[in-house]
Amino acid sequence: MCLPPEGTEACWRYIDLELDPVLHERDSRVEIEDWDEYEQACRNGWMSADDAKLAQSTAEDRAGALRRRDESWQERGWQMLSQQT
């Protein structure tokens, strides 16, 4: 999960919110990875309390979409990504 990318004069940048929902296709297991990195970022003040709440709620929401196999979200995500390149 990350905040939307922002264009600068020289490049693009984004803020990584650390948590990553993952669908393991072999056994259909869904998990949220990188809790240790998230906790470290919170503990060290690398992300605001509001961004931390946003990261957790968004990761949980997207993990739910993966569990439901919400194909429209997954397709839309790939389409949005391809439009950025």
C-alpha cells in the first residue's frame, strides 16, 4: 500500500505505507505482509498516525477484496497501473 504517486520536476515519488495484501494463488490464502516494517515506521515516526490508520484500514479492505475475488477491483487496479506508464 502506498499514497498516490506525486510528480516532481525531476521524477515521481510515493510514500510507502508498508503493508502489502497478498493472495497466494497456490492455496488461495490471503495475508497482509510486512507488519514488522509497518510497526517500525510507526515507532520511528516515519509515518503519521493518520497515515498509519489509513495504511491498516486500506490493507484490511484490499485483503477482503482479494478473499472475495473481487475481480472488478483487481482488473481496475491493473488498468490504472498501465495508464500511469
